[in-house]
Amino acid sequence: MVSEDAGSPRDAGQPAPTDAGLVEPALKIELQPGAACAEWLPATAPSAAQPPPGAWTALFTDGLSDLAAVEVHRDVYGDVPQIHFPADGGIAQATIDQNVTATSGGFLYTATQYGPCMVCRTLLRSWPSGGGLFIGDGYPWHGSCSYQVRPQGGVYASCESSYPFTGGGALSLQQRDEALHLTSETMGIGPRIVAVDRLDRLVESGDAGVRWIDGQGAPLSGFFGAVAEGAFPLIGGGLLTTDDRVIPSGETQVTPAPDWLRGQAAGAFVVLAGRAYAFTDASCTARIYSAGGELCGQLAFQGCSAPPRFGADGSAIVALPGGAWRLWTRLLR
């Protein structure tokens, strides 16, 4: 049975309890004394809810408190992960590659065809719009796209069109919105995009290093040396790299990350409409910082089995041993 009020795509409702009822949280809150932003954390631990029932292997929440849930289904083709959206009744929507990105108003995920296909096609899909972008099927002459998510919603895609077996297809740099509708396209270029910051500036990787370009592919800087793949887009622009460097937006000067950002690129979430960060790790603790680096406090989710995950609205999802999950909707405010 699926909870009746799991949050519709636009009501951002509080998830209703399952048949097991509300679950008391294993949550400890420590507010930072004297921090103005400490008020963004709850003073006392609120009740946690269980998500709708299912053998979920991953859960995600977007900026409207909606959920995306991944469950592995066994069929004649093996163990196949499928994505479910409780707001749509919880039925399986597509087979996926476990590649799910929460956005401000939904989710993006890659869906791969399973079945009697020699090489199966992969699409990038959006929810709730249902939009799609063809990624590829292993046959170069069918065309292909690679993409990077835009922090403000949508993607930049570098695509090659289909062609008749030889010669190559037409290249294009595409800007797409959160529904994956095409909003602009520059023909004749196919940059290798490795990052996009919150000012909608792109980082292109080439033989000479990396450089900043705009949404039409025009250079914004010269090439320089930096590890931009896997970088986290910072509030206000720029990137935090996985080797603890900061690349200011549009600039070539790479600087060491301040202490409060070091080691955080892999477990960082932007919350509260861009006012704050939530940094999480395997210790089950989330440290909340203002955009300017003031420590607001920390949340200890005792007994978690994986680092906590936050939605843009401040909701927290925590995995527990044995496949259980706990959800705190809009924990940060």
C-alpha cells in the first residue's frame, strides 16, 4: 500500500505515515552558539517518517519534497533497477542506470532499454514533465549526446546527429530546460563539457587543459590546469574541485579551498534556496554552513548506513541498516 499523501508534484505535502506509523528519529541537533544562521536548524528533533513501502535501494528528494525511489526488480534479463515516483502512484516508470539527479522541481535520470536488443538505447528522462534526450545506443551512426546538469535546472548537451554509416554527423551544443525542452543550440561545435556552475558558465576540457565557455560555446577564458570533473558548483558561482581547489567563475586563477570547504565536494548539497550548504559523510553527521562559510550547526543521524542526502528544500533522507529509510521533510527552514 502506498501512502495517500506522499507529496504531489506541486503541493510539496508532508509524507503521510505508513501502516507502521511515525518512527521516532535517532537525530541529535547541535546548534552553533552565536551563529545567526543557527535558526535554520530545528531546536528540537522533529519526528521522522517512513517513506512509502518498498524494497528501495536508493531514495532522492527534490526541491518540492517529492520522492524518487529506486527498487531492483528481478526478471528474465536479470536484476533490473527501476525508478518509482510515489506522487504518481508509485508504479515503476522506467529501467534506469541508478543515475538520478534531484532538481528544484523534479528529477533527471538515465533510462536504458532492457530486453532482446543487441545494444540497448539510453535516454535522459525528466520527471514530472516526461521529456527525454537520446544519449546513445552503441551504434555511432545513430548519433549520441553527452550532458552535464545545470544547477539552476536542465542540462547542457554536446551532441552528434545520426549519419549514414560513415563521415560523422553534425555537432551541436544544446541548452535544455528542466523539462529537457531545447532552448538554444549552437551548431558546428561539440565541446567536452565537464562542469557547469551556478552562473550557467560551462567548463570545457581539451588537450591544453580546461577553459570556461558560455552557453553558446564562446570562450570566456584561456585554457588552464585544473581538475574540473566531479567538481561541485558553489553558491554564487565557481567550482569546488575534488582535490580541494576553488575555481572562480570565468577565471583561470585556481586557489586552495578554505578549511570549511576542504573534503566536501563529494558530499555537498545546496539547500534553502541557495542560502546554505549541507555537507555529509559516512560519519552520519551533516554540517550546515551559510553560503559565506559560517557554521550554523550540525545534525547527527545516529545509526545511518550511508551518508545522509538532502533535498533543495532542506529535507533529509537517511538509509538505515537492513534496508530501512527515514525521511525528515523540510528539516531545515
